[in-house]
Amino acid sequence: MSKGDKDEYYLEVKKTFCGCISVRAGTLILSFVNLVTAAVCTILSVQQLFVMSGQSGTMWIAIILRIFLWAFVGIVCFYGFIGAWSRKRVWVQWYLELLWWHLWALAIVGLIFLIILATSSQKLWAVAACRASGMTGEETCSAIYKYMLLILDFTWALSVLIQIWLLLIVAHFVDELYDEEMLAKGIDIEGPPPFKLRGSQGKGVVGLGNGKRYKDGF
């Protein structure tokens, strides 16, 4: 395949979101923001480790685990950023796996947290604390708690949807990189099966389709 054919194909398989922004740009921006966030959280955790005194051993262990967790997240985000910059699919795939774990954690932990807040015991405690302030009555406190739960539910659902959207951006970029890898091997997986070489000359195995190999001109 000639360079001109490859360039033409690359233009065809470019994926975008929000109209005209490439998924590669989205992955670069997202991974960079996550990298900065992880770095800041790691630094703050290390700082907390040095300034704390008189804390229990459990607290020390929790902070150390948090440092390792944020450092690990930062490393994966760094690989995601460099992978998107240099178009290395495996590195971006690692970053995509991290986003998947984050989505599951956000969905499951957030749902459990909302269920706990919606239990009668938590509601009674919150209403009692509200009434203890002396500012409002029981009915007003119950209404405030109800609206607070609705706001939290909406925020959680919106966060999950945004995370899915961001995950799909990175997933589409991984697909784009995979398409390019297949193109480098002479296989056009964007076309209908059986997949055929673009711009190839001569005979030989040219693609895969339905689990079989096809010859050029078959």
C-alpha cells in the first residue's frame, strides 16, 4: 500500500466527538487532566503523611495506601497521555481499563451510598440534627432532606453518564488506533467483509472475513 493510500485511509477513519474535535484530542485532554489531578492528590497525601502526628496506625496505613493508589493512577494516566501523543494503542488501552474501573467504582459505591442515605435510620438522624439547630420544624427538615436526596441522585446519575461519555471517547480512539494497525498489515477492516487490502497489487492473502482467509481477486 502506498503512502498516499494510507494517508487517504487515515482521513477516512478519524473519529470525532462534539462535532469536530478528534477523539485523540479528547483522550489527550482527559488523560492530562487526570494526570494533574492524580499528581496533586499524591502530593497532598504525602504532605499529610509528614505533618500528621499522634495518629493511629490505621490512619498511617490508610494514607500510605492512598499515596500508592494515586501514584498508580498517575502512572496509568501518564501512559495514556504519552500513548495518545505517540499513537501507541496498548498504552491507551491501559488508560481505558482505568476508566472502566473508575466507572464501576463510581456506579456501585455511589449507589450504595445513596441507598444508605435513603434508609429510615439515616433520615431520622438527619431530621433530628436539623431540628436540633432550632432553625426549622420537623416538616421543613424532612422536605430539606428529601430535596437533598433528589439533588444527590441527579448528581450521581449525571456523573455516571459523563464518565460513560468520556470512556467512549477513549474507546473510540483505541478503535481508531486498531484500525491503523490493521491498515499497516494491509487489512481494511472498515470495509464490508471479507476485509480486503486497499491499494494492493498482485496475488496473495489480503484479508480476513468470517474466520477465513481470502486471496486477492478471489
